[in-house]
Amino acid sequence: MSIKGKAYIAGIYEHPTRKAPDKTVPQLHAEVARGALQDAGLTKDDVDGYFCAGDAPGLGGFSMAEYMGLKLRHIDTTETGGSAYLVHVSHAAQAIAAGKCSVALVTLAGRPRSERAGGLLSINFGPAPDAPFELPFAPVTANRYGVSAMRHMYQYGTTSEQLAWVKVAASHHAQYNPNAVLQDVVTVEDVVNSPMISDPLRRLDCCVVSDGGGAVIVVSPEVMKSLKKPRVKIIGAGEFPKHLNGGKMDLTVSGAAWSGPTAFAEAGVKPSDIKYASIYDSFTITVVITLEDLGFCKKGEGGKFVADGNLISGIGKLPFNTDGGGLCNNHPADRGGMTKIIEAVRQLRGEAHPKVQVKNCDLALAHGTGGSLGTRHGSATLIMERE
Amino acid sequence: MATPAQDRKIAAPAITPDTQAFWDAAEQGTLLLKKCPKCKELHYYPRPHCPFCFHDQTEWVEAKGTGVIYTFSVTRRVEIPYAFAYVTLDEGVTMMTNIVDCDLDAIRIGQKVKVVFKPTTDGPPVPMFAPT
């Protein structure tokens, strides 16, 4: 069984806040749920499936279901870090295809900017079996991506200037987004002259820290027929958890090398068909490695591929993250998967900012990387088509 | 430019019954690995079950304690900079560690290193590596 054509994205909402000191996380979840339902032209009582991940407070999705007053017949709290929401859309399509629900709500929200006073993010996931063999060595988010970048540079000759082009492209897009945390266009020189955080990643190679959230509504073909929104059909999905494999691993490769081909095969399209791509951009290196693994260029040539504005809408061959991405716009709850879906849907609907809207955008890809390239992560790829 | 590696406070690892032998050996300055008697594969971090063939009687073996730097990242925006790294042991498995006792700015991928056990605050020492 395939999910191709079995479900549609009917509603999207990105919270406009980037700093929310006076709101609770459940409140933000409810606000984005309301926004996405309103966008779809549906109400809370239409929702019969709910999807959330580790950013939702409480046990499983129960606390949030109770808080929002949802009456459900399907719930899924798959946790794959920042890529969870792409997995949720895929799982929602599966549940809809199996008749387990017909209107699925997916929410994300968090307040890392209000709750954290700067510093390098060190995530302690509790008594994981790997923890005693890792925590003494002080892994933090930046160095767990830094080790992948260093190896990629060593193996393929990727340069800091090439990585910088990813930020430059994101900043070109963010200048048109009034909600973006960083709205100034930056140059390659700005990026390579910004302070070193963890070799070889500099401050401007890193995504922003922001409060906020987002939601999407996934519906059955029957429900979609009753709605007025442009029809954005889910045609392919793939997911892959990559880990250290007992100490026999290649840190220059991401799970996209497996989730991508799975999604493309299901959709029956190839990378060169894609008009717009939302690529998870926790760091610049994340984009370079993901583009290679998804097949937009050969392995090792991601640095060359992103250089010279190739990711800038209207200039390059592959317009990416036209909302400014995690690098400039928004990284709510330190989880960028939701905003990746939302901007891809905006592009397919023709609702992106006119300065960055891709012409005749009828096929888009969104990809998430949750966890870290340098240890373990969950990759998720979603391919959508405007009908 | 040079950034000499400095000692930093290292949190003690949480010891579990299945990894007690690893930390006991660490106290003696020996690095242990796990080997599967069935499929003969080595793995790291150590587990009772082989992650390759799922045999449940993996055995401890002594590592030589030498290897090469697979990759590293000097984390600089902290009070005491340190080199987060992976080292590929001569036995063929790659492990997370820190590179120590050197100029952090001179570390290179492919460099030969040797294990050195560094004390933790209130637990067994942990395996780090210094250039040879």
C-alpha cells in the first residue's frame, strides 16, 4: 500500500511570535491549532486524529488532547526530534488511508528563547544507553554537527565559504519575511568572519533560537473536496533513523540517503523534477549533506552545488527555504520540521512572498533532520504536489 | 596562534551492571571493547547484545589504545575550549572522545593518537586521546 494521493494538506499556520515570555507552551499549541484549522476552513470538532512530539507537555498527547478538548479516534506521538512533524504528516496519511481518521491535526510549539539564557545547547535525553560513553566528552549541538562538517571538509574539500552560501541564500529570502528573526542580507564574508562556535561552524552557520510554533491539518480526499483551499496532495514520504552503528559509521552521510530515495520512489518523481525544496537547516552543513543525500547533486559536491546563489529563489537552480529557514526566520522549540512543511505548502499554493514565490511551483519537497548528524538522527522526506 | 588544551571538570559516567567491567578496566588504564564470539565483530559503546548479529553473549577484549582521529570539532565558545572528537581505533571501531594534552589548534584528522584516561569528578576515569 502506498500513501500516494491518499491525503492532502488542507491547513497550515506558523505562529508569528519569535519571543513569547508571557505565553505557556500548551497555549502556543492551541493557538497554532486554531490558526491551521481556520486556514483549512475546519473546526476543532472536525479533528479526529492528533499528532505531536516531545515538545508537547504531558504524557503522550493526552495532556494536549485534554487541554484543547479534542475528541479523537487516532493519536500518534512519534518522536524523532525536529523531523517529527514530517513523519507525522506521513503517518497521518497512512492513518487516513487505513480509515483510522479523516482530519489529522499536527502541532509544534516551544519557548527556548524565553526559557534559556544563551549558551550552547546540551540536550540530556535521560538515561540512554549511550549517555555514559558520550556525556563525559561534552557533546553539545554545535560540536555534534561540527564533527560532520570537519569530516566532510576533509573528505570532499568542502570550504567555509561554500557553507556560508547557504546562510547567504537564506538571508536573501528572510529580507522579505517581516516575522524573521534575522532580516538583514548577509555576505559570504559576513559569515566567515563571524565568531567561531565549534570548528568549523561559526555563529552565522547556526540557526536562530526562537519561541513559537506551527501546525498543519492533513485530511482525506473526501474532506478536501469540501474545502476551498488549493489542493496540496501528499505523494511520497520516507523516514530513516541513522545512528552510530556500533562504531562503524560514516558521519558525512545523513539518513536522507535512505529516506530520500524511498520518498522519490513512492512519488514517482526524481530530484530534478522538484521546483522548490524546504531543507532542514539547523546548521549550514546540514543543508549541504542533505542535498547530496537526496540526490540533488553527487555525494561530496554539495559545497559546489550551494555556492554562487544556487539556492536563491529567482537566481539559482534550486530555490530553498524561501521563508528564511531556521538559519534566519524561525526555529521554534529548536525543531525546524514544521516550518519546512509550511513554507513548502505556501509555495505550492502560490502563497509565498511574491519576491520569493517560485513560478509554476507544482512539485515541492520538504526534509527534516532531527537529532544530530554527528551522533544519531531521524531523517524524514515528504514530497507534495499541487493538484 | 595556539590554544593549549586545559583540564576541565568532567562529569562522572553513570555505571550500569553490564558496563561495570569497562569502568573497572579504565581505573587500571585499560580500554576494553566488546567482541561478538559468533559473528566476530567488535562494537562500541559496549553492549551485552551484539548490534550486528544480536548474539547475547558478547565478550570483553582489550584494545591496544591506539588509533587515528576520524574527525573533531574544537568547541570554542565556552569557558574552557575542548576538542570533541571521534577516534578510529586500530581494531576498526570508532568512538566518541576528546583530544587532550596538545595544542587544540594543531589537531588534524588522520593524526595518530593514544588513549589517556582522564579523571572525572566522582567516578572512574574516562578514555580520552592524545597525539603521539
